Amino acid sequence: MIDPVAGRGNRRQGKGHRDRRPIGEKKGGSREERSASLWVTGRHPVEELLASATQRARKVLLSDVVPKEVRAGFEQRAKELALPCLTCPREEWERRTGEREGGGIAAEIAEYAYAEIEGWISALPETARVFLLDGVTDPQNLGAIVRSARAFAFDGVVLPADRSCPVTGAVFRASAGAAAHVPVVQVTNLARAIERLQEAGFWLYAAEGTEGTDLSAFVPAKRTAIVLGSEEKGVRRLARERCDGAVRIPMAPGTESLNVSVAAGIIAYSIRKPLTSPSG
């Protein structure tokens, strides 16, 4: 077995020159994305949004094709939250949300509320698991990664503001509503975010296709973060060089790689915290 704590005393020598400027965060993507509202569609994603402690809906919009009993449930929940709950014809629902899927159920938020990195770090438990994403641009992949993060008790997902998919309605739907609960931290500089997590006691490992410790022999530290690369290029050199090591998923001969969200699910299950202990 590989113990990541071995050699810890020599690990961070020579890093006194580290740039300690605050790591900036952005609340959204481009100016156009920040100015527009975000529609979350689908029964389960909307239910999760309305149950979120961090994401706040502005209104609920239902189409007239939603069954009466389902509509009554959303109307009651919206009333409890003091939110408007409106019903309109299906065509109007599609025009306003820009969606054809979702079963005629939607909720609007002004923008996705990203977690602020310093407050998030200070609230992390002693045992923590985190994903960092280096250039994941596909919303389906991002949503699936967030979904796995929630399923296996990860404490957050960190992603850069540039060259990365932000949390959109499509991401929300692909996460099955997990984006309403898993802290997503958006940073301007992923390399500095890696160093900041190291300062907070994390050991960081790049997920590599053919290099690094076999996942079946990997022993995670109490605070462990996994860096996942883009769908085409993997983890970039700058981020890889700042990691403490690498892990790989053993695969049958002839298999070159896995989809990034599939890899995230396998890794999340393998290094998960005890699932019966929400605080780790």
C-alpha cells in the first residue's frame, strides 16, 4: 500500500516564495452569463433547488401539462418559501425557460451562488475529499462529477473561471439537483487554489491515465483532493507540477482512457469517506 503521508517532512521545503495573494473568485461566467437568470428544469432538480440551503430561487414556473397533484405540491412548497408559483401554457413555458425538456417544471434563480474559497476552507471537516477540475468544459460531464461528489460525500468541487464550464441549467439537470447542495468554488487561478489547499493540510493528486499510484493501492490522506483534467488534454503541466503525486485507474489492456465523469465516479467511490458520518 502507498502511504501519502510518507516523506511529509520534506514535501514543502523551498516554498517560502509562494504567492500568498488572495485567490480571487467570480460569481459567474461572462458578463452576458452574469446578466441573465438561470432556469433549473425538471421535477427532481427543482425539488432539490427548493430544498437547498445555499441556492435561492426567485420563482417557480409550471406548465399546464403538469399533473394537478404534482402542481399542488410545488405550489405548497413555493408558499412555504414565500415564492411566486405561476402556471402558464406549455408553449409559454418553453419560450420563457428556453427548454423543451423538464416536464413543464422550472424554477428561476438570479445566478448560481458559488462558494467563497476562504469561507469554504474554514468550514471543512478534519477529514475531507475534494475535486479540482482543470478545463472540464462539457456541462454533462460537470453535472455528472457534481452528482458523484454528492453521492460519495465529497466536500466540494473547485473549478477555474476560465476555460471551464460554469454551473448552468444543463449542469444542474445533469447533476440531478446535486448542484444545489455540493459547494462549487470558482477561482481565477487554479494553481494558487492548489497551493492554498496544501496550506490547509490537503494532499493533491492528479488523475493520470497511465502514471501514478494504482487506485487500488492508494491510501488517501485525511484531507485529499483529486485534480481531474479536461476531456481532451488531461491535467495541464502547471497544475500537475504543483500536485503531490498522481493516481491512475487500472484498466484492461487496449483501453486508452475513460470519460472524465466516469473516472470521477470511480475515484470518488474508491476514496470516499465513511458515508454514515456526514461530518467526516
